[in-house]
Amino acid sequence: MAERYCAENISFYAGQRTLIDDVSLTLSQGELVALIGPNGAGKSTLLRLLTGYLKPASGLCTLAGTPLAAWSPNILARYRAVMRQSTQPGFDWPVEAVVGMGRAPWTRVPEASVVEEVMAITGCLPLAGRQFAALSGGEQQRIQLARALAQLWCDGTPRGWLFLDEPTSALDLYHQQHLLRLLKSLTRRGHLHVCVVLHDLNLASLWADRILLLHGGRLVSRGAPEDVLKTEEVARWYGAQVLVGSHPAHPVPQVFLAP
């Protein structure tokens, strides 16, 4: 489904506060986009608007030119999956059952082959047979990623639009690297778009095709990592004293706090 996912002049308010202010963007398949910004910038709110969990006060979010609200929830779920910062099923299931929940838009009985394949590529097979509630926070994040990919799985690969809110927050270095390498490799196949909220600017720089910088509910900068992560821009929007240099092995910027 080579269509675009668009937000057109969306805004959202909470009482007298403006949380998202006239944001427009287009997300295309085959790319990994990082959404960054300081605490309180509106990143999670924007993600919930883009995925249809919140309705904008003004403006419109569309997939294939059709407003999200006009899609059948079951059909939309085949094309759009979401991994939040923390998601608890509300009951204690084996990890295979949690991953299998992602297949609900497609079938009443999850295909064991799909569950196994998704668990394999996400490095979750060693967790098979365990109860979800007994896992560490990082292990739960990995299972939730597998569930989200299972939701989009079609013809041997994930297809559609995957939105993730700080998926690396509880992961160690190895699993951060594994997760982002996996997402990057899946987008390169051309059938998947990944939009991910990241606090670590260096991870965003290393893995993202594009970066969207949010501040005060507005998109204040967007583009390739080298266009967004500049010393003056990062200092201005984050309010921190920083130095921006180059990665030793890749032509992307890296951000360092000034002592």
C-alpha cells in the first residue's frame, strides 16, 4: 500500500493550553523518521493524534487521502500499528499470546508461523514460554515491538505504518542497537514506514532518514540529521550548552553536552 500518511494543519488543546499548534507533515513508506524535542514539547500527543487515538481540534490526519476517522478500525489496524511507552495487557499471558494479539485484525487464531518469525527477528525467541508480567521492562518492550510488527505482517514482511513512543527507553546498549538496526533494515525494503519518538539525539542522528524537531507544540525544524542537529539549533530549542561534532565512522552529527 504505497500511500502517504498526512497531517494537515492539526492543532490540539487541553483547557487553555495549546499542546499541538498547526502541525503539517507527510510520512512516506520506506523511511525511518525520528520525532525529537525537549520534555513537554508535545511529542507523545502528536503521536496519538497521528495514530487516531486523539482527534485534533482543527486540521485533519489522513491515510491514502481518507481521514483516519473514516476508516474501519479493523482495516486501519492492518496498516497502522502503535507501540506506546508502557502498555500492560491487564492480564498475565504467555509472551507468545501477547505477540499473537497483533494478529487480531487479520485472523481469530494467530498463525504460529508468523508469531515465531516475528519473535525471531526481534530477538524474542529466548523469552518464549515465559509470562509477560514476569519480564523486565526492557524485555516487555521487545515483546511489544514484536506484537506491533505482527499486526502489520503481510506476505512475509511488515507493511504499513509503525509508530513507536520511546521504544529504547528501557533497553541496554545491545538491544537499542538491535532494535534500531532492525527497524532500519525493515524500512529499506520499501513497504514499511517507522515514526519513532526518541530522546537520544545521537540515536536519532545515526538511524533516522529524517528528523522532526518539536518545541512548544510546533514543528520548528525538519530535515536530514545534518540539517536539524546543528549547535545553534539544539542549544536554542533544548536550552542546553552543547557541542556538535561528527560520528567517527559515519557522516552524521553527534551531540555532546558541554562541561
